[in-house]
Amino acid sequence: MAENTVLEVQELTREFTRRGKPFAAVDHVDFRLGQGEFVAIVGRSGNGKSTLLNLITGLLKPTSGSIDLDGNDVTRLNDKQMSVVRNRIVGFVTQSQTLLPNLTALDNVILPSVLCNGKTAQRDVEIPADSSDAKSVEETVSDASSEQTVDDGLPDVIAAAPVSKTHNDPVQDHAMERAHALLRRLQVDDLAECYPKELSGGEMRRVSIARALMNGPKLLIADEPTGDLDAESTAIVMRLLQEVAHDGTAVLMVTHDPDALTYVDRIYRMDRGVLAEA
Ligand SMILES: Nc1ncnc2c1ncn2[C@@H]1O[C@H](COP(=O)(O)OP(=O)(O)OP(=O)(O)O)[C@@H](O)[C@H]1O
């Protein structure tokens, strides 16, 4: 793998079965992304874009092929090790809304830093063989959503999280400053103390982007990050993603938005599972 490569997928294939017939949602995809590159994938609905992102983030297992993420063979990591990778190396802005309802916008943004004890990715990350306590934001969100009575009490991992109210800890103070700075850059810092239900779709989306950037990921994956944003908010988000790439993070975005495409270095098209440069 070349020295500045953050992500390399080779011959990546994922088959599903529909009405008894197998088909490849992702079909022998080869793709490389280096530090600081900003790349978009476009393609009609149902052509395999989300499946590709879920494979890269280890949320889905491939049928065949390889995925190397910052020197880690994703297909060989166990679930706990993959959680560490997801938390420290990758920031993921998902298409659907995944903010935790019981945390303020600020605490949602701080959460990834709490989950990895203030360790961030812009340095070499060692993936421990036994990461028994590891949880990624995606798993925490999924744990929280499976709680029957969300309002009665938080799941342990959230309840234990030293969120923004706890002071006098330099690591937490630093996390809080960083979270506020990200919210400011996305022009939603005045909403820091609001709960997700008090935010519009576009505001929630911007808070989610701040959360994905909290740990300074080496790879930022964004699935339709401007989906519910107006032109002005789209420009704010895209300029931020451009700056993030300029600072060295590899950015991989799936989008249908022609305005968003004007900011990227390269565009790929996904057509029936096959990826090619547009
Ligand atoms: N778990 C599954 N089982 C069977 N088929 C699936 C499964 N997940 C996705 N598919 C199919 O795989 C294909 C690719 O789906 P995918 O969600 O990756 O498309 P997409 O390009 O991201 O679409 P969109 O732009 O609408 O989000 C679709 O035909 C979809 O129906």
C-alpha cells in the first residue's frame, strides 16, 4: 500500500439474494483513496453506494475481496477491533438521523471522544488484540435505540459518559472546546444545549457532521451529507469538508447534489455495483 494511502479496496464484492437469485450489489470494486483527497461517488438509487460504504466501515461483511483501512485488513478484524477502527480512524455521517435523543447537541458531538477516552486518530493508532470494552458511535446509537424506555434511563455506556457538565478534567475541557469549535464552524453552536427533537433536519445533519469530525478521523465518510440542506448550509458544509481534506483527512462522499460535486477532486459513478471514474 502506498505510504499516503488511507483506504484501498480490491476486487470487493458483496452479493445479496433476492427472490432466490444472487446478485452483486457491489461488483469487483477497486478503489484507492489517499490522505487529503476529496472524492464523490454518484449513481442512481439502488446501485450499491450505501452497500459499499457499509462494507468499508465494517458494518457489512464482503462476499469476497479486500479492504485495507489505514493498514488494517478490515475483513480480518473481529467486531471489537472493528469498533476501535470505526471510532478512532473513521468518521461516518450516515444518511439517516442517528443523534441520541437524550443527549444535547454538544454532548452528542463529544460522545466519540468519550468512547475512545480522548484518543484521536491523527496519529498512529494501535488496534489492541482484546478491545473488550470498545464501542463505536454506531453501536452506541444502536444500543440506545434498542432500549425500550429511552426516557426512563440511559443505557450504561451513555449514563457513564462524562459529558459536558463535568468539569476540571483537561481532556474533557479540550473535548468540549473542540466540540464547540466544530459546532461554530457549522454555524450551529447557538444550538449546543438543544436536544435533537428541538432541531430541524438540516441542523441535526450539521451536528452529525461535527460528531463525525470530533476524533479527527483519517477517513471521513459522508452519505448524502447535504441531503436536507439549503444552498447556504450546503456551502458551509462543503467548505468545511474541503478544509478537512486540506488538513489531510481523506473524504469519501456519496451524493446526488450537483452543488456538492463542485467541491470535490474526483468523481466516481456507481452503476449496478460497478465503480468507475466519471
Ligand atoms: N440486505 C439486503 N438484502 C437484499 N438486497 C439488498 C440488501 N441491502 C441492499 N440490497 C439491494 O442492493 C442494491 C444496492 O442497494 P444500496 O442501498 O447499496 O443502493 P444505493 O445506491 O445506496 O441506493 P440509494 O441511493 O437509494 O441509497 C439494491 O438493489 C438493494 O435493494
